[in-house]
Amino acid sequence: MAHLADFDIDVKYKAKVKKTERLTPADTEEVREILLEVKQPDFEVQVDQSFGVLIKGAGDFGNEFHHRFYSVADLPSKEGGNPQITFLVKRCSYVDEFNGELYHGIASNYLCDRKVGDEVTITGPFDLPFVVPEDKTSNLILIGLGTGIAPFRAFVKHIYKNVKDWKGKIRLFYGARSGLELLYLNDKDGDLTNYYDEATFEAFHALSPRPHMSDPIELDTAIENRAAEIIEMLSKSNTHIFVAGYEKISGMLDKAFSNILGSKEKWETRKAELVAGKKWAEIIY
Ligand SMILES: Cc1cc2nc3c(=O)[nH]c(=O)nc-3n(C[C@H](O)[C@H](O)[C@H](O)COP(=O)(O)OP(=O)(O)OC[C@H]3O[C@@H](n4cnc5c(N)ncnc54)[C@H](O)[C@@H]3O)c2cc1C
């Protein structure tokens, strides 16, 4: 797996914050949708890509920059020739169990604090592993946790708008804290709901149960509730599984798929086949 330090940060671009909107209520974890305008027209970003954000003077181990990745959350567009990038960012912080101190994630806090008109330095674009299969009868199981919905929003829009005539099933599973429940899936901002009448598309969300917002998001339950269809999809050789989101998603999915297939061993074997056939792709952060 590539290390962050392996990515090229010599080519840098200036981008301006055009919009920044908090998507979650004030009493929940902060997730913002930010729109950047890149000042150089030659920054060609596509669906299935991420870009880097560089923060000078904040690098670890004496590095000049702190560098972090963010996934493109919408189809690429241009205004006045300048590329526009939409992305989601969660403000990260962590309380150290030993000393009780609060540590703030550098890039996420920097981005959440930017105001309209502020300039940020970006790198990339860099490829994500989510490639649209050439075979339009392929089935896709897309699983996003929290901001992990971002790449799949762009991906689903791309398939139905640009690739067209998709024949395989697309099933999107999305887990979030309660404040984010309807992100992209409600009537107001619901650009994914545009695809609900596509015969091949269905989306399912799982929430953390209120009032205990810190309870685990029941993404595994949402997946297990669709067991029959998932077993049917997994029995086909042209089914792909793409996963994006926070680290805890891995254990959650292993548990859910093991339950669905009847044992841990059966899931490990099927997952190994998916990985070997390049039909499993993930970004975990
Ligand atoms: C391909 C890819 C795509 C991604 N896409 C997105 C996306 O679309 N949206 C998104 O929000 N994120 C995305 N990420 C994650 C993102 O790149 C960052 O990792 C995330 O925003 C946290 O970065 P940071 O600089 O804020 O935190 P860092 O400063 O790197 O800190 C990381 C975490 O550790 C905690 N921490 C800091 N110091 C300490 C300490 N001393 N002890 C204990 N804990 C500490 C911080 O609070 C934070 O939670 C993606 C990652 C990858 C690899």
C-alpha cells in the first residue's frame, strides 16, 4: 500500500473556498461540505479521485507540510474555465485516554475553519481504487461510513449520467450519525434520490440510534437485513464490493458478511476471491 510520503507534493495548486456549509446539527459531530475553485484550469480532477490538502508548518517529524487526502464528492465541473471540487470533511478530534487531553486533527480542523474567500493549497489529483467496471451487467455493493459516502455519491451519479444503461444492480449502504442521516438522500439535497427510479439502484441507510449518538452505527444490521439479496449477488462472479470510511467499518463488515454467509471461514474465502479478482476495493481512514 502506498504511503502518504510517496505522493507528489511538488506540484501545488491554489484553490479558493467558494462555499462551506455545515451539514450536521450543532450538537453533533461536525461534517462540512466545501466547494473549492481551483485557480489553475489544468487541474483535471475526475470521479474516482481524491486530492491532497497541504498545511504549511504543521508537518509531522519536521516535514514542511501536513498532507491529507479528501475524496471528490461530486461530478467534475468548471466555472469560467476553473475546476470546481466538492468534498466532505469531518472535524476530527481525539481525547487521549491516558492524559485526558484533547487533540485536534490538523487538516480537518484547518479545513472546517476556512471561510468563503480563503485560499488553500492542494495537490493531486490522486486515483481512488473505485473503477467503474467495463461490463455494465456488473453488480456493485457500495458501502460508505460517515464521509465515506462522498466517493460513492460521485460514482453513482457518474454511472447513471455519463456511463448510462447500467444493467447490473447497484446497492448503496450508508451509515452515519443521526445528524447526517439524510445526506444526499433527502428531498432537498437529495441528488441521489434522483436515481431511485432507476430499476437497478437502491440505497439503504443505517443510523446511530438516538438519543445515544455515540452508539455504534448499525451498518452491519442494515446489510444483514438484505441478506437474501446479498447472498444472491455474492453468488455471481461479476459482483464488486467497494468500501469507504473510518477504520471501524472493517470489523463491522467482516461480522456482517460472516453472519450472512454462515461462517467467518466462508466470508474469508469469498473475500479472498473478490480481492484476487480485483473486485474488492477500499479506502479506510
Ligand atoms: C484516500 C483517502 C480519502 C479520504 N477522504 C476523506 C474525505 O472525503 N473526508 C474526510 O473527512 N476524510 C477523508 N480522509 C481522511 C483524511 O485524509 C484525514 O485523515 C482526516 O481528515 C484526519 O486528518 P487530520 O489532519 O485532521 O488529523 P491528524 O492531525 O492526522 O490526526 C489524526 C487523528 O488523530 C488524532 N490525534 C492527533 N494527535 C494525536 C495524539 N497526539 N494522540 C492521539 N490522537 C491524536 C486527531 O484528533 C485525529 O482524529 C481520506 C483519507 C484517505 C487516505
